[in-house]
Amino acid sequence: MLEQYQDILTIEELCEILKIGRNRAYELLDTGQIKGFRLGRPWKIPKLSVEHYLKKQAGIIL
């Protein structure tokens, strides 16, 4: 599903994958719904975190 993306995503890639705006992406990160970390100023988002979020939202995992 996300094969074309590297293991660590940027905010822009997260927005592209989820079809959401930057504000919503930051909200998901700030609330911990999607796990990410910061190296300096920019966020780094593990692709596995996004896959986990999508599965949880789809009800595949609890």
C-alpha cells in the first residue's frame, strides 16, 4: 500500500497519504494518534505508525 514511500515520512508525505491538511496532520501527531518524533524542527513519521493508524481506523486492529 505504501511501498513507494521510504520508512520515515515527512509531514508532506503524511498529508498526501491521508489526504489531509497540515493542521490535521500536526493534530494527529500532537495527540499521539500517529506516533512520530522530531529531529530538530521537522517531524519524522515512521511508515509503520501510519499503517497502524490506518488499520486501527478501519477496525482491523484494536
